Amino acid sequence: MIMKARQLRNLPVETRSGQHLGRLVDVELDVETQTIVTFIVRPGRLAQQLTRSELRIHRSQVVSLSPERLVVEDAAGQAASEPRRARPGLAKDVAPVIPAESS
């Protein structure tokens, strides 16, 4: 089956067990292989939107994709229910490295 990009936008996303995760808002492509690598999902409920950023689902977690919905493994839903944490390794989280003076 072939789907157009506009058919993917706002597609409902749920886990295999039926938990609604949100709506598909974007995808990331590997330009070398011309394949979708990551599906980006916006949480569905307002409260979840305020407490959690977008969910990134790797293509290996996708169970099925149809014009009606994107179904992912339940593990993707469990990761989605965890609270958002600060991302380590960002420049603002790390003290600058100052080289020692040689003597």
C-alpha cells in the first residue's frame, strides 16, 4: 500500500493493547536509504501535552500502519507514560571544559 505524507498527518497512534498515545505529527527520514526512521507523536490529552513533549517512536516499534491508525508495541506506550526528564548532555547542563595551562 502506498500512502501520501498528508494521509499520515494527524493519524491516531495507539499501542497494541489499545492505549491511545496521540496523533502523528511528523516523521524523520533517512535520506540515504529513503526510509522512515522515526515517527513523532503529539500526546492526545491537554494535561499530557503540558507535562510531556512529543513522543519519538522508532520504526522497529511499529506493529502496523494503515489509513486509519498507527499501531505500536506496548513498550512505546510505557515510555510515553513516564514523566519528561531533563536531557543530559545539553550544553546548558554541562560545565564548560577549561584546558589546564602547561608549565
